[in-house]
Amino acid sequence: MDPGMAASGLEGRPDAHRGIQVNTPSINMAASAARPSTGGAYLLALFELTKPRVATLVIFSVAAGAGLAWQTRPELGSWAMLVHAVIGTSLVAAGASVLNQVLEKASDALMVRTRTRPLPTGRVGLAASTAFGVILSVAGLAYLMVSSRGLVAAFAAFLTLFGYVLVYTPLKRVSAVNTLVGAVPGAMPPVLGYLAITGEWDAMAWLLFAILFVWQIPHFLSIAWMYRNQYEAAGLRMITVNDPSGGRTSRQMVLYCLALLVVSSLPAVLLPPHLRPGPLFLGASLLAGGIFLRSAIRFAFQPTDQRARFALRASLLHLPLVLGAWLADPLFRARPDQQPPVITLEEAR
């Protein structure tokens, strides 16, 4: 998984983390014997390149960001604007996923969890994949330019694409700091949805970014632990590769889960009163953050693949619960015209 694409932990076979024998003759023979697919199978392979499982969480995150913008700035939002934000950002995210696989074709062929992707198996050629990724990316950027409010969302999407494909992806072979770097473009989907509606990077946008950024670190570390042997075989520099005891990995997971517990609660404290979410959001943030933190602490005491997988599942619960509660919170708060009347002292007499 790439931290920039949050749901990648669902990819691959369920037991893929147990297999560490990669680059075997049988794998190489299968890859070399594979021929490009035709017709419907070829279209399906192109669709697979977009990482549809990742796209599901991206779409939800973009829609959540756009929905929050609509709630806070109702004069700017509409269903049409929300749909436009989802379409444009999803196209850019899909293009980024394709181009990421183009650059990682060789390493994907060395990992059990990724060796069956379209490029390593030869179901889609390198040139066609590159063209497909560029077309999707350009189409998404152009769509955001003409459909969103101003050029802020399109420019932010371009920086996200650049950071993910041309900075984070090559850095994976150079330094373990790639996890932090990749968390920057990975935190952008809800922000892009928000910017597409408002055209302004304000406090709400920063809070969305902060929550997603901090969330990704323990989320990805749980995956990096399960697939540490495969990452090492592929020559990818992950913190887990040089951490056989799991001590360093678990400390960072616990630290970032603690930070997430705080950061996820900040909207209920820092936003202006008329934008501040209430008890529903705060309760959901504390509950989801507490579950995630507990899973990280359990992993710290016993760093096994099973406990890392439990932490991964806790992370996948966190985002929908927090963002969903943030969106739903206004439904459980009384509108100004529903507030009980204020009785003055003179009226009481």
C-alpha cells in the first residue's frame, strides 16, 4: 500500500503477507509468458490499474470534504458542485495510481501482494499504461479547473499529483522518510473536495489535512509491518525493514495514534462557534481514536502480523466514523429558530 492511497491495505490476497518467497522462476516464467489482454479483459485490466478499492475511500473522503464545505458555506454548495468535485478529484487520483504502478513495475513484480497487477503480468503494456495515467490525470485537472470555484482546487490537485508520483514514489527506494512524505499527498482528497466548493484554504481545510496526515502514519505502518519481508525483497526502504523487533514501528504507531486522538478533536475546539461540531462528532472522534490507540498499544506489547492487521482494521474504521459524524453532527443540533426563547428579567416580572 501507498500511504497516499489510504485503502491499499485491502489489496492483494488475504494471506499475502505470509508469503516471502518472491522472484522465483515460476513467477518470472508466468510474467514473461503473459500476453496483453484483448477486448473486455483488457478494459478490465485498465480499470484494475486505477486501484478501485483505493478509489472507494478517495471518493468518500472527497465527498466528505465537499459536504463539509457545503454545510459551512451553503450559499456556495450544491449537489452539482459536490458531484463535480468527486469526479475531478477521482480522475486525478486514478491517474496517480496508474502512474505510480508504471514507476513501480519492477518492484511490484518482486512482491507477492502486487505481482498479479496488470503491468507485472503483462496484461497491459508500459506505454499504454503511461498514456492512460497521463490522460486520466490531465482530464481530472482540466475538469477541476472548469467545474470548481476558482483555480485553487486544480492547483492543489496538481501539487498532490506531482508529490505522489514524482516525489514519494521514487523516494521509497531511497529513504524510510517516504512514509511522512507520502502522507502529504495522501491527506489531500478531502481537502480537494473542500477547496472545489469554497475555493479557499481556511481553518477547516487545515483541520481536514491535519487529521488525514496524522491518520496515515499508523495506518501505513501496520501494513508495512505485515509486508516487511516483501518490501525488503523489492528493495523498498520502509521503517519496518530494519526493525526486526518491531520496537521502533510500535513506538511510532502509538505516538501518532495519540496525536490523532488530539488532532481529531480539534474541530470541536478551534473552529468558530457557528462551525464547531458538537457532542456527536467529539464522541465519535474519541471512540474511533481510542479504538485505534488500543490496537496500536496491543501491537506494541506483541508485534505480530495478526495484531498489525487488527490495527489496520481499526484505522479503516476511524476515517468513516469521524468524517461521517462530522457531516451528521448538524442534524443533531437545534437550529437557531428552534432554540428556546430567552426570557429577560423584565418579562419574568
